[in-house]
Amino acid sequence: MTVNRELFDQVMVPNYAPSSVIPVRGEGSRVWDQQGREYIDFAGGIAVNCLGHCHPALVKALKEQGEKIWHLSNVMTNEPALRLAKKLVDATFAEKVYFANSGAEANEGALKLARRVALENFGEQKSQIIAFNKGFHGRTFFTVTVGGQAAYSDGFGPKPGDIVHCDYNDLAAFEALISDNTCAVMMEPLQGEGGIISATDEFAQGVRQLCTKHNALLIFDEVQTGVGRTGDLYAYQGLNVVPDILTTAKALGGGFPIGAMITTTEIAKHLKVGTHGSTYGGNPLACAVGEAAFDTVNTPEVLAGVKAKSALFNELLTAINDKYNVFSEIRGQGLLIGAVVNEQFKGRAKEFLVAGTAEGVMSLVAGADVVRFTPSLVIPEADIREGMARFEKAVANVVNG
């Protein structure tokens, strides 16, 4: 069978428009395509491959667990799930863990739990969910409606109700919206898909205080920011704001599909037996790989390294911009970095991505105006420099037409 980009159009639903490049092998922060061409990976599978490709610790965990037990369902528990849950509890504010397969499912669970808590503690009138414009929380119908981008939720019929939005980092607008009928507020501590926009300390702390005042649960969506991405294990730890519920996925499995919702015992007790579930949630293979990824990332050396690598990325991007004047701002935290194109290149961020691929470097976009970089947290300095040299050539090609 010939496997190429044309086969995608023949057999796959057309909701994606993938590149013609088909990677077949990866090692560290480098991947090779079907023709043997090498690329430096600054995309990380959209902030998923936190340890790059085929990291020895993850490969070892997968092989070892693959020879023990693959799947049980939650009719029985398993050792890898319990070990990973204990490590999540020990490293965070949380006391209880619920495992899912993805960030969207973790967020779905968080939203259902919040509604349940409000109903049982306060009554039916307390059902409002507040989220933020340009937010992104997944593609299930509930999470895509909570996400603040109508383009993703329109066109599928009636939406789940009592969900409202306001602008991120606008504390006055948020304060005008929240009330005693608000059951939950869902926010990213740093908006990823929305353009790599960090919450100000004042905003994050103000949201926390208002949630407490109105008995609303604060849900932090750390699907993209969690597991070391910002240089803290979870971004809330750098904001000095503690949420009531936190969701984590993407980097949690280092490339193996897994998600989790973590919370306190008092909140968790409302998900009684039978109220929510997942056939694959807590899968032994996923949790074994997740434990290896978590153990590798959750060290002072790796977390400090994220901040050092972030500084190098910013230095090199700034040097490129000094030459070509294409970005109005470099923003983000840790290794979640956004280069915002200026007025001259407005709407053309994807051109830099495409040009980068042609030069052998993989990047992402966050909307039409931001080039996004989410590389491995342990990417070597040499790969950062080589990747940025390739990206500079890409920038020059876009500028010179």
C-alpha cells in the first residue's frame, strides 16, 4: 500500500488539512519524514511531547507495562493509575484525581462536577458558568461552548445553556458578570489557542477572590500550561492562586493520550458512584507512561531548565526580529511562546509556519496573528540554536516574498 498525503483525502474525514510532510521517526527534538528529511520540532505535537520523541524513560515504561497488563476498565483499579494519582496529589493542592483520555474529557468532567456541586449544595438556580473570550477548552459540545470562540461551537444546533463570556484580563467586566447564581468559572492561566496571553496577577487573584465571595468554583484549565510548560509544574503555582478544580492532559502523558481532573475531597465527593465515568480513563499503559513523564519533568533541574531555554528562545527571536521587523511582541511563559506578527503581516502567521517547514523547522500558530512555539522541555541548546537559524531563513523567505 502506498501511504502518502493523497491517501488522507481518500480515507479521512476532511476536518483537518495536514501538511504534505509525513513524519515517520523521531528522536529527541528531531523528526524525519518519509523521504528521510530532518526537522527540528518546535511544535511538540501542540505542547504534548514534553520530553521530545522516544524519550528512553517513556519507551521503557511503555515496554514494561505492555508486557504486564493493558486494560481493565474501572470495574477494577490498577497500580499505575494509583501511583500516578498519588504523585499528582502529593505535588499539587489536590486530594482526589479523576482520569480521562484527553483534555476535553477532563474539562467535561470538571464542568459536570461543578454543576453537580452547585445543584446539591445550593439548588437549581446556581448553574451559570463564566468563561473568557478567545478561550479554548476542547471539542466536546459542552467544552466547545464554554470555550470563547463561536467559530468552533456554531453550526451544531442548540448549545448547552447558561454559559456566558467576558474578556480575559478585564476584571471589571468579570465582576459585573459574576453573581450568587454563578456555579463555576473556567479559565486558562495563560490562554494558548487564544494567542499566548498571560493572566495578570491582579486579574487571576481578583477572579479567585470573587469566586470565593460568590461560592463559585474556580476551574483552571491547565491542559496546555501544565506539567512544566511554564517553568512551574503547574502554572497556578507561579500565580499564587489556588483553583478548586484543575485539569491536565497534553504533556501529562508525554505523547500517550491521557487527561486528569484533580480537586479536593470536599468537592470530589459529589461525583458518587455512577455519576460520571470513562471506559479508558486510568488505562494502565497511559498511566505508566504518564508516571514516567511526570517523574522526569517534576525535578528542579528540568523546571529550571525550562526557564533558561525560554530566555534563549526569546533572545534568538528578538535577534531575528531586530533584522526583519516582523513581530510586534514576543510573549508567553516558559516554553509556551508566541511571536505576534505586526500590522504589515497581520493575518499571515501561518505563512511563517509553512516557510519554517520548508526550511526544516516545525512550529505552530495560535490564531491568524501569532506564531507559537511549544518544544520539548528538555530540548538541547544546540537544537534551539539550529532550529532558530532555520526559522530565520523562513522569516527571510516570507519577508522577501
